[in-house]
Amino acid sequence: MSRLTVLGSSGGIGSGRHTTCFRVDDDVLIDAGSGLTTLDYEALVKIDHVFLTHAHLDHVLGLPLLLDSVGDLRHGPVTVYALPAVLDVLANHLFNWKLWPDFREIPSQDAPWLRFEPLDFGEALTLKGRTFRPLPANHVVPACGLHVATQAGSLVFSGDTTHCDDFIRALNAIPDLRHLIIETSFENALVEIARASKHHWPDSLAAELAALTVRPEVWITHLKPGNEAVIMNELRAAAPGWGVEALMQGQVIELD
């Protein structure tokens, strides 16, 4: 039975909050924010694959610490899948021997602890019966959502995004879509900040939901710390009938 476990789903930190990181079964991560640091040592060793939606720090900061902590205990590299432009950012600005060592060369280029694998739009990868496919997104840096398909149905994670026609079209083309995890970062009063940073606010997400022809369960992520209740109240008022719920750290969503 496949399941997605929420290790972190907040738009920030503080008072036990952690940033975006989901675990699929025991071996796959979707993003690697501070939620990754909640796993125990034995669980960290089991992570073989990491799918990144984009390279912002709140979605990748746990990755170098994962490699540093358990790289020597593994029998092969951790493989990171992302858009080519996202991998370029990681190579140039994170694993660059200045901010952090390049684990694609440690302990050697022939036997590294880290491997990059481009996964572009129009491509998909199947791992043990779970298929992962990038979906369009609209953010301030190169970014994607992620479609996770199993025999029992599909889940989509939006990543960080604002309005995106191509994303809505992609959702409507998934007839077995059971779960939609989608961000709403700011309340309506902060609409100008949301627009500038290309995040959703309640009214903008309500418009996205109104355009859907599929009817998944909708889980809200990336809520800014301290603003969660206001955002959720505004969203429920703007999108009545959807039964939207805030995604919670520790929550488990069954995929099979």
C-alpha cells in the first residue's frame, strides 16, 4: 500500500512548523524542506529518490544535510529528479564547494553519494508502481507541480505557484485525481505581495477550483505562519462546497 506522509507543509518555521517535505512510502521524497529533519536516522538511510518542484531554500534545505548525515551508510547515491533549470541552480549555488560540498564527487565521481537526473515536462518516471510526472506551474523561478499516479488513483502537488492555465488543464486531464495538495500562502489583504511573489491567496485559489472539472479532495499547504486561520477562513468563504482542509504535519494520505 502506497502512502504519502506529510513531514512539513508550512510556509515557514516556528512553534513546531516545518517547511515542505513529503515522503512517499519509505524511499521517496517530494521536496526536501525542513520537514526532512523530523525523520529519525534509520528512516533517512532509506531515502533513495528525491523529486524537487523548485530550488527555493524552504524546499531544498534538508537535502545537503541528508547526504552529509547518511551518505556513508548507503549502497548507492541518492538520486535527485527535477527540471533541468532547477538542477542547474543546485549545481551552481548549493553543491558548489562554497555553500556546500558537491556530493556528486564525494567520495569519488565513480561512486558518489548524490546523482542528478533531469525530469522535464512531458516525461514521467515509474518507481515500484508509482509514476511521477512534472506538471506546469507559475512561480518566480523555474518550477513545476508533480503528479503521482498509482493503480488506485492519482495525487497532485502544485508546488509553489499562482494562477496557471496549463496547470488547470493538466488537472482536468486526470480523471482519477483523488487528492490535490495546493498552496495558498497569503490572506486576501496581502494580495499585492502574493502577486509579486507568485503565490496564491484565497480569492485566486477559489477561481482555480471553479475551473476544475474533476473533484478531488483539496488540501491546502504553504500557509504563512501565524496567518493560517485567516487564510483558511477566507478560502472556505470564497470556495464554499469544496470542503478544503489545511494539510497537517504528520498527516498520512493513502494512495492505494
